[in-house]
Amino acid sequence: MVRAFVFNRQGELVGPVDAPRVELSEQEWKKRLSPEQFQILRSKGTERPFCGSLLDNKQTGVYSCAGCGLPLFSSDSKFHSGTGWPSFFRPIASDNVAMVADGGHGMQRVEILCARCDGHLGHVFDDGPRPTGLRFCLNSESLAFTPSDRVAELADPVAELIAPSAAPATSGQAAGTATAVLAGGCFWCTEAAFEQLAGVLDVQSGYAGGAAETATYREVCEGETGHAEVIRVTYDPQQISYDRLLDVFFDAHDPTQRNRQGNDIGTQYRSAIFYASNEERETAEAKIKRLNESRAFKRPIVTTLEPLTAFYPAEPYHQDYARLNPDQPYIQHHALPRACQIRAKYADLVEPSRP
Ligand SMILES: [Zn+2]
């Protein structure tokens, strides 16, 4: 038996619960896994950097063991490490990932294994971001991804040993992190400005303000959906405050243009703060008042404050767009200069190691 956390049929992570270990013969593993998965999970292989299918996955959801299905990592703790392998700063539950010293290849490293089937996942290093300072470096092939609206499909029979009412809700964000949803015109540009900040763990492009059915780039571009192009910033409030994020936000776009940013015209490019709590709304109101009073901009700020009802992630090809397409003319002329201005003005907030 192994102590682990598992999902129940309500899509909640529950535990710890005693789960039977998964022990199969080499032949059985070969039948169950693809050759690539077998090479990583059972033969302790390493996939080539920048080649894994989950490296740039920015959808919200859960990463499970590709061998036995045990939940291992949540998108809430995924961050861009630049190493070429999917990276997380903490497992979904510490019981679910086993760590053992690995002296192979002439290096002293710590190997990480699935606690239930002993599948090889990757290694853990101590150069990760806050709050843990750890970098769990994974092979995409060792993982299977389930989007957050489908985690109930990961339901494990042993979860029924625990009453649902006693279950801690973990479908929200990881402890110690917070999120901010901001609209400042084209999300390619605002994403690039925020990704370089220390304490910012992840930035995802998406849509907010409209209905689920119309949350697609093609429909949002038509301008009739009520959606704005937004970014969702996941950050460590110990390292950077919501108030400071708003300072950067107001410099990352022109908050005095109504329903447009330069040549991008339409309500989908409006300047807006989607607040998730009264505290966020009050902080935003106070910030706008202060900026207007100090005449920080030549014209009054027209940024709207809107309650956040839902955030819809944009299509995968929009994520990390500026970083992946630095030669694209729009990025060259709009996103990169703006990101550089932010770097210069907020040098104290920029993470030195992030290019
Ligand atoms: Zn496993």
C-alpha cells in the first residue's frame, strides 16, 4: 500500500488514503505504454529538451502519471523554466511523488518517481521559484494531462473510502499563490510585459467578460461577444503585491484609450480590470484615483472595473506568443518595446535570470 491523494467523483483531491501499489511485469508495462513512455517511465530515459508535448501546455488542469494515473502535478504550480522540460515548483501532494538520490551520469541528483508505480518522472533541483525554491523537472512522456473541467474523470475507487464532505477543495489555486485578470489590449503584448517579473509564476492569455460559447479567438475578434482579450497572472503575493501588478499594468498599455489600443480597435481591446474580490476592486479604484489625481497620464483613465465571472484560456498557439515568435512584425513593433520599457521602469521587479 502507498499513502496518496486521489480525485473523487466530484473532482476533488482527497486523502491521504491507502492505495494499492501498481506492480506489473516488464511485459505488462510494454503492453500498457507506448515505446516512448516505456523508455522514460520504466528505463529511466530522458526526452530531448524543447521536444516534449506538454512543455508549452498552458491549459489549467492536472498532470497524472502516464503509467498508473496517479495525480502528480497541477497547472497551478507549472512555470516557465527555460530548460526545455515541463517544470513545476511543487507536486499536487507531497505523498504522491517519491524522491531518491541518483548518482548516475557522474552527477549527484535527486530522482523523482511516481509513489504508486515507481515510474521514473525526472529530477528535482533547488533552483526553482518561490514559494518552494524547487524545480521539478519532468519528462512530458511520463505525464498525462487532464483539463480542469474533466478532472472528475480521474476519479479513483479508493477515494470512496473518504467522505466527500471531509474533502478539502483543491480545484482552486495552490496555497500561497494568487491570480489577477487584466485586460490591456492585445494579450500577446501584456503577457510579454508581465512574464519577466519576479514573483510572477505564470501568465496565461485568454478571454473574460463574455459567455463560454463565444470564448474563441475567431469570435472574440468580431468584437460582438462582450469578451476582452485578457491575461491571467498567477503570482506569489509574498513577492509582488496586487497593487504593484496594477502599477505595471497601467504602464503596459494606454489606459486612456476607450475600446482600442492604437490600431487594435473594438471592445475586445478595452482596458479593464476583472476583479475577483472586493479587496481587488478597492485596490483598483484607489489606484485609478491616485493616478488621475497625480496626472500620471495626459488624459483621464477610462479603464473599466468588471466583476470576474470566468476566465477562458485562449487557444494554445496564443500562449507565450511573443517569446515563441520574436521576429513577427507585430511583436517587434509593439510587444517587445513595451516589455523593454517595463523592464527599464521597474528594474527592481524584474527577475534577473529571465531574458
Ligand atoms: Zn504511476
